[in-house]
Amino acid sequence: MELVKGRPFTNEGRLEKESRTYDLLDSLGIEYWRIDHEAAFTMEACEEIDRTLNDAVICKNLFLCNRQKTDFYLLMIPGDKTFKTKELSHQIGSARLSFADAEDMEKYLDITPGSVSIMGLINDRDNAVRLLVDEDVLKGEYFGCHPCVNTSSLKLRVADVFGPFLKAVHHDMTVVKLVGEE
């Protein structure tokens, strides 16, 4: 695996949603580094990718919903934290959180399981998904995420993503504090 600056030289073999991600980042002048790899479905499978991304905070990106499936959330937490529903529910005022269905993930973010990423907010033009970010994600200089597919990973500056990127996709974030201990 090799970390390279910017988008691929060609869109051949790339899904349109991945190319849209690069198009937006480039149009905003956001600097990023990319690696291509085999599909990564679990945090364990991401270890080599993590090493290649070097000093980037690697996040768990969880797509959640309330019991009625009327409210949807994208939660970003550091990869080493454990998610506890009760701990988050209290902070955001939404009881009975659970993982949302793959169909809803595709409907709102145009992504599939294993590809969940803040970059999916590009596709949420109706702001149906509320972004929740653990405060520890914001402490690093860089973080890693997928460009809407799980066969590539990006390294971006935290300030660029939670500033110009979020503004461009018309989303706010709610900062949460998760202890994440067993």
C-alpha cells in the first residue's frame, strides 16, 4: 500500500460516488492523501491501512437511528473506543438508538456497510442525517476515512473536514463525549 497525494489519475474502475468525493475535495482546495486497498469491512482489517495513514485518527463511523426510524445519525468515534447506546442517547435526547439498516444507509448517504464515512454527507442533500462527533476525534491534526467506498482510504486535516467540508455539504455537527470504557 502506498500513500499518494490527491485523486487517482483516472476514474476508470471507480464508482461515481467516489469520484464525487474527490471532485468536492478538489473544488474546496482541501489537501488529502489516498491509499487504495482491498475492501476493509472491520476495524481489524484496517490495521495495515492505519499504519499507512500514519498519524491520522482512525474512526469508527456508525450509522444509527431511533426506534421509529425517523431520526438518523452518523456517529464518529475513535477506533479504540467502545460505543454504548445509553451513554450517547442521554447526550442527544434520543432514546432507543440502534444500528440503521443498510437500505437507509444507501438511501440517505449513498454508501454501503463497510464504507460509512463523513464523506457520505455529500449525498445527504436533505440533511436527514445528524452528525455526531466524539470530542477526541477533533483533537488530532489528521484523521482517516473512506471516500464513500471501502477500497480506498483518505487522510485529511481535521480542520479542513470540520470546517470547509461541513460548510460545503450544509451540515453541522454535535460534539459528544463518550467514555467508551468496558
